[in-house]
Amino acid sequence: MDEFSRGPARRDLDICDILKEGRRLVAAGWCQGAMAKDAQGHAIEASSPEAVAFDPVGAIERAVLNLLGGDRGTLIQNYYKGFYALAWGLHTHSKLSAWNDDAARLQVEVLERFDLALAQATRPLPHAPRAAA
């Protein structure tokens, strides 16, 4: 198994696991202008075994596939968990992609966005106020 693939795990993935795997992928290879690129720099599907570099959106897709062992049955629901945690404040694929594709953007900034999303995801949720009995 190469450094961009992982073995199977459970179907309902934890947001932190998705973000950590997505961050790992971007740290190993980051790209702009496509969800993923091959070793020659050509745009490619994030799910392709030839993908060696990922933008944040492609990294989340590939992370989910890696964690699910390639099983696409729950890809969408798990993908959106990771995507919305990462895109917090940007809200849409196009805005996250535009942010990533900014010519001044650095890989370290993309990794910092993953770190921010991980920090947000590990914070305890506030409890709703209890109604008086």
C-alpha cells in the first residue's frame, strides 16, 4: 500500500479522522487548480491511484475513501462531514477552491486550515440550557 492509500475502517467516520487523513495527504503533496494531480502535474480524479497531490477538497474526498477502504457506499455523508469542518467560514466548494488556488497561497496555510478545523472539531459542544421543570 502506498503513502496515499490506507486500509479499511468503519463506515461512520469521525470528523477528526477525516481531517487528519486529509491533512496528511496535503502534507505529502499539495496542488492548486485541480482537486488532485498526478506525478506529471496533470489534473486527475482524487480517487485515482495515480494522484500524488491534492487540494483541500480532493484531500477530503481521498481521505474518506482511504478511511473507508475504497467503499463508496457512505462516501457522500462522510465527505460532507469533513468538507464542512474544513470549509468553515467559506461555506462552499467554489470558495474553498478559490481560496486554495490564490496565487499567493502557500501549502503551510492550507495545512494551518486543516489544523484550525481539527481544533474546532475537538472542542466540546456547548450544552443547551436546561428548561426549568
